[in-house]
Amino acid sequence: MLKPVDVLMVGVGGQGTILASKVLAAAARAVGYDVKVSEIHGMAQRGGSVVTQVRLGEKVHSPLISEGEADVILAFEQLEALRWLSYLKPGGAVIINDQQIYPVPVLAGEAEYPAGIIEQIKGKINNVLVLDALRQSIRCGNAKAANVVLLGALARELPIEEEIWREALAATVPPKFLEVNNAAFTAGYNSRSL
Amino acid sequence: MKELLSGNAAIARGAYEYGVTLAAGYPGTPSTEILENLSRYDEVYSEWAPNEKVALEVGIGAAMAGARALVTMKHVGVNVAADPLFTAAYTGVNGGLVLVSADDPGMHSSQNEQDNRYYARFAKIAMLEPADSQEAKDMVGLGLEISEKFDIPVMLRITTRVAHSQSMVELGEPGAREIKQYAKDVKKNLMVPAFGRLRRVSLAERLAKLTAYSESAPVNFIVKGSAKTGVITSGISYQFVREVLPDASVLKLGLTNPLPVELIKQFASCVESLYVVEELEPFLEEQIRMLGIKVTGKELFPATGEFSQGLVRRKFIEAGVLPARPAAENPLAGLPAAPPRPPVLCPGCPHRGVFYTLRRLKLTVTGDIGCYTLGGLPPLEGIDSCVCMGASIGMSHGIDKAVPGLRGKTVAVIGDSTFLHSGITGLLNTVYNGGDSTVIILDNRTTAMTGHQDHPATGRTLKGKEAPEVDLTMLCKALGVPRVEVVDPLDMAKLKEVVQTEVAASGPSVIIARRPCALLKRENRPAVTVDPEKCNGCKTCLRLSCPAISVTDKKSAVDPNLCVGCNLCVQVCKTGAMKGGNACA
Ligand code: SF4
Ligand code: SF4
């Protein structure tokens, strides 16, 4: 019996949640999971708040995750972690990329970017992992691999062997970027919280 | 072999496997990826039409001549295609004809959330509603079969969560692409009143046969469960119901027009209490009530917005079907609220300066459908209205003719793809009726919002072939517009001057603001830097609504990772604090 897992990937349009969800789906299929993935296309992709929902189980019906149901929230940006936190189930884990991207109302001075988001979330949730995926990916040789750093951190939370992840990654990213992405995955997989 | 496919990719796969020869459509979220996926199969001819009406007519022609055809569009596109649709029900088909209508409950990327299931009933055509990608693929095949067997167009009605959710699909081998014999038959295909009357009667007969078929159609099935609670549902709502009520009896309807009346009656008689779970309008519910069956539907479930298992669970708890959950303390109480993150025009978007300018000039601006609709949001606030594809031009003419106070102060803005979709006739009307409007065509050389599809002015087809490129200037001139100007929208001074001149000039004029979409053509320009000595914190640059610019502690800053050096902020800055970028690179 495979343990059902719901993963919510949240971020800002253009941050690369879709590739991360592809690798996760491929890895999950390799161990026999039924998989459903739900994405948003269109207007929200222009710098709006975006969410990709990935559900794994013996048999998955709904492609959506409702409030209080996600086992893991993988947040590509701090404010988005805060926005979607109510989707976490009690005892679930949150992985947060340290990055801050200001939305237009904040840029325009009409709203404030809340201070100390990470500390506040840590005050409420036990299982929080924070990492600087952007810096780690640059260290690995490509700023665009931040999503794979986050994926590496996610891999630690899920009941899927590292090898399977590596194979899924190799099958998903273009060969010429595999080395960078493997390094990024390792960085995420071995990272400890900031 | 199984593959993880989105509903849209599965429909494309279905067209490939089930012998579709021709596919046509117009891009529109959430339908766009169907044709994009299909264009990769060499065996199937596919094309973008300039609008949905043309796309459907292309499909009707192919089907009349004996080929299997697939036509795709978003829900509001069916409004545009409604004219041929209603009469195609009369003529029927030769080769199968499937029309995909992709509805958008919750309006993720649409101006309304109309429930297109009513179209199937209104036009008297068959309708199938898949609940996942496997069904989406299978129903392309079934739809084509039904279409040919009952001589009727079939609507394959999907919603955002079917279109854009991926689930497992068993791939099959592609069948033969047969073309049936075409024989001229005016009584069937030439809808003059005398023949139309005959086909009207024939349509009623065809529908009656279809109703009989519906009773035993394999896509209408019962999931046996407890007799206490019965649920009738269709489409994505089925998944939510299965998730929330694993033990209930469920009548899952896949063929939802015409409905299987006897099957519904029989199911209703076997359960103690009956619910209808459907997103948007009470389409099933009203018809079931007309059978004299007692059901609970819209008094419990909302008629607006999108469903989820969370919502369906809450409602069944409310109804007492599920036990109430003990009210837990909110573990997140005390956390700050997250400020909204609305979508925004990209850094370097060629539309930005146009809206900035229109707002500065205090013009009334009728808008249209595309990325540029975002130019109406604060802080740009450069558009007054957005109704439907092409509406901007007719609306500005209406304002002009009816309200003297706004005459000469109104501008219509419309994208290149939208103009070709349904702006041309509006402009023709303005010219014909002696209008005064100024129309700005935001020509970014693509259909940007839906993910950069080609159109008749880009010089490429869906299949990536070179194509004749319509010359927008000559087109406008041919419509009789005396004044047509082309400007670079990154040259703000020139843009402002041209807008002022054209608005003041009598007679209609067109300004073509031409610059490729920033995502389409990445320019290699240096990022802008800010001299903090010169910046006085006036926040003028913020009015551009560029995601790269922020002002903290009365000093402006530009994020070098986001800035693409379009130079607009340099042009609006009054103190000369911003340096760099290059508009003309
Ligand atoms: S995709 Fe192109 S047209 Fe749309 S907002 Fe971005 S730059 Fe502008
Ligand atoms: S030059 Fe100015 S307006 Fe253009 S992208 Fe850079 S910061 Fe934004």
C-alpha cells in the first residue's frame, strides 16, 4: 500500500514550478503511484501567484488539494508560503525558498510585504525547512536551477528513493543541463535549514 | 503504454488515434494546448483560424465533405461560433464533427463563467463531458462515432480542471484516416427555408434516437454504493464526489445531452435521498426536476465559481450526509494576511508605455481581450472597459456618436490578434458611419496571453510554415481609414505626440504601436541603474507598474535581474536619476 501524498508547489509566475512537478510526477510513477497534477495557465502566469498541485496515491480521484490537506508545501517564494499555508495538513512540512519577490501592490506602496514571514511561520509550524535556493543554484553553476535545489529538499520528505529521483531528473531535463541539475539536486537534498 | 497527459494533450492524442483529418481553432485559455499538441502529429492537418466562427466553419466543411474534424475554443469562443453551430445541427455531418468547448468556472483566465452546456441543449446537439484525461481521449473517439451515427455535431465540453490537470492515459494505436464519399445533397446541406423545415423535423427525430442511445451509452454509468445517498454528477465534479463520498451511489453522466431519462428515474428510485453535484448552472438539476424527481442541488451547492473536494465536503456536512468535524482551533491564527499578487505586464512589455500615456492624457479608453487588459489595473489604470474580443472599437464608436462630451476624447485599444479576430468589422463600421474614433492596435506580433500563438499577421502558421503576412497598415487603409500611423511604443515622446494628433484629428485614425512581445524577442540591453543622489522619491516611475522598479526610503531601485532595459522609466523620470537601457537596441 503506497502512502498517499499531496504536494502543493507555490510561487510566482515564471519561477519554474512546472518542471519541478514534472520530475516529481515521473519519480512517483516509477514507484507505482497513480498521479494527478493540476496547473494554472493563462493570465495568472504573468507574474501572478501560481500553484501546481501534485497528488499521489493508489488511486487518485480529484486533481485538487483543498485547505488542510497538503502533506508538503514547497514554496518558491516567502510571501507565497504565507498565502498558501492554510492548505497544509496538521503535522505537514513546509519547504521555503528564502527569496522575496515584491508584488505590485507592495511595489506601488499600497500594501506592505509582511516582515519576518519565516520566523512567524516557524512559530506556528514545527516542520519548516528554509533554504537559499537561488544562491545554492548559482553555486552549482546556473541560477535557473533554483527549482531543482528545492526539488532536492522535497525529495527528502517523500517516500521515494534517491536513485529514482535521479533517474526522473535525468529523464526530464535536457542532457546538456543534467550536470548542473544533478549538483543542484544534491545541494537541496543535503541542505539543512537556514 | 500509459502516459501522464493533461486533458488537452489527451484530446489531441484522441484526435490522432481516432482518425481526425482536420483540426481548427482559435487560442483561448483553457483550450489552447489542444491544437498546440495536435500540431506535432504530422498525420493530422491543423490550423489556427482568425476566430472561432471561421474555425467551426472550416470544421463543418471538412465534415460535410467526409473527413473527421475537431474544432477547439474556449467557452466564450462558442458565442462567436454560435451562428454556424445552430444550423450545423440541422445539416448534420458526413464525417464526424467534434467541437471542444473549454469552460472556465472560477474565471481563472476569462471575462465570464458562462455554462456552455446550455449551448448543447439550445443548439440541439449531443454533448459529452469527460472527468479526466483518459475519458477526454476516449470521448473524442466516442464523439466522432456518435456524430457519424446520429448525423449530428457533438460538443466535448471540458472545464479548466479537466483541460489543465494531468492524469494517466492508456495510449492506443492510430486508426486509419478515412474520408467518406461526398455526394451533393442540397436537401441536407443547403439550408433554405424549404429544406431547413425538413431538417428541423429530422433533427427532432435524430435527437429522439440519441435519447434512446443515451440510456445505454457506456459513458452513463452507476457506481453502486449505499442506497442511503445517491448523487448524480458529471465532469470534474464526479472526482470530488468520489473523493468525499466513497460509499455513496453515484450516477455518473458522460453523455449529458440528451439525458438518459429512464436511467435517471431508475437510479432515483433506488436511493433514499438524491443530490445533484454540478459546477455553475443547474443544468442537470432542472431537467431532473422536470421528470418529477425530488433532488437537492443548487439550494446546497453554489451556482458560481469552481468546486473542490473541500467545498463538496463542507456542503455534504451542512446537509447532514457527512458527520460534522469537531471545530479545531485555527493553528494559523495571528499570522499576517498575504497582500495580493495580481498578474502584471512583464518587464519590458511594449504595452506599458501606451497605457501610461493614455492615462496621462486623461482619455477614455475602451479596451479589449489580451495581456494588455492588465493595463487597466492600478497603478497603470489606462483602460476603462473590457467586454469581449473586438468590443473596444464598436464601443468607442458608440461613445463617440452618443455622448458629445466624450467625442474626441475616446480611444480604443486592441491587440493585433484580437483585431484580426473581430476588430476589422468594427473598424469598417466606424469608417462607414463617419466615426471619429482613434484606434490603437497594440501590435506585439503574437497572441501573447495564451502563450504566443501565431496569427495571420505573424507570417507563420500553427504548423510552423511560412505564411503570407497581412499588412495591417494596408488593411486599415483598404477599410477606408484615412490616417494610419506606425509608432514604436518604447518611444514615449513620439507616442504621446501621435496620440494627441490623432485624437484631435477629425475622422477615424489608426495608430499601430508596433514592438514584439518582450517574451518573444529577448533584447540584449543593459539594465537601468538609479543615481540615488538625483532620485527625489517622487514615485513617478512607479506609475509604470514595472515589476523591476521599487521605491523604499524615498529612493527608487531597479532589480537588475528583472529589468530588461526597455528604457521607459528613464524616459518618465523627471530628475534624470535613471540611467541605461536602450529603447532602440
Ligand atoms: S507576454 Fe508579452 S505582451 Fe504579454 S505582458 Fe508579457 S511582454 Fe507584454
Ligand atoms: S528599463 Fe525601467 S521600465 Fe524597462 S524593464 Fe527596466 S526597470 Fe522596467
